[in-house]
Amino acid sequence: MTKPQEIATKAEFLAHAFALEQESVDRYEELADAMDTHNNPEVAGLFRKMADFGRKHAAEVERLAAGSELPVLEPWDFKWSDDEGPETGDYADIDYLMTPVQALQFALVNEKHSRDFYGRVAAHSPTRTVRQLADEFAQEEAEHVTLLERWIARQDPATAVQDDLDPPNIVD
């Protein structure tokens, strides 16, 4: 059995990178829709912005893969550390009343997971080309982490959680 992040070919690496970005786009769009439904437009906008970033990164991966045939990976073929891709986030960290700062913190965790995934690929791949490419991707994700940390630092920490004027009616 291989190590979870042991990816040997450039095509396999790019297939993982594309899936990572596409899953991120799908999740952020889903979360943005949910925030729109719950009248939290500011957070919905942030999630849509994150989805746009993911689309741009997926397009970069497609350019790198131009002329190559990427393998089709089944869900059990992915070499993630968890059951889902590194940039999808955990539903448990989402609240329909979350603030922009909380949304940015959610995105920050996702970017750190992505950076760490690429770093582990760079450390464990048996192929120099994959190690170099993964290291470049890890550095790019590290830049995203720094950017989000700066963005969070500029936010007003006193931003209060919204009051729910019509809370869900859940029977205990």
C-alpha cells in the first residue's frame, strides 16, 4: 500500500489538483447558495469570491495538463488524508449566521489543508517532476494562507453574530 500522498506521475498529480479545485468550487457555491437562502449576503459574496478563485486555479491546472490525458479517479482512488478533498471544508464549521470573519477563517483552514496536502506530495512522491510541481503548488497555497491571514487581520473583530429573528423550530 502506498502512502496517502505518494503520487508518482504528473498526470495523476494534475488530476488530484484539478479535483481539489473543482470540489472547492462546488462546495463554496453550495455554501454561497445556502447563505443567500438564509439572508446572509455578505458571507454568500465571500464564498462566491472563493469559488471564483477556485475556478481560476482549476483553469491553471487545465493549462498545465493541456495535451495530456489525465486519469479518471474514482472516489476511492484519491490520496487525500481525509474522506474529502483538502479544500472542501467541514460542514460542522458552517453556520447560516456566520460572520465574514468566520467565513474567512473557514477559507483559511481550507487553504492550509491544501498547502499541507501539496507539501506532503512534494515530500513523498518518488518522481522529481511531481515533487517540484507539488512544491510550487504548496508555495502558491502558502501565499493564499498569508493573503487570507492579512484579510482577516483587516476585518473588524467586533462584528457581532447576527440575531436570528426567525430561528429554526427544532423539537428536542
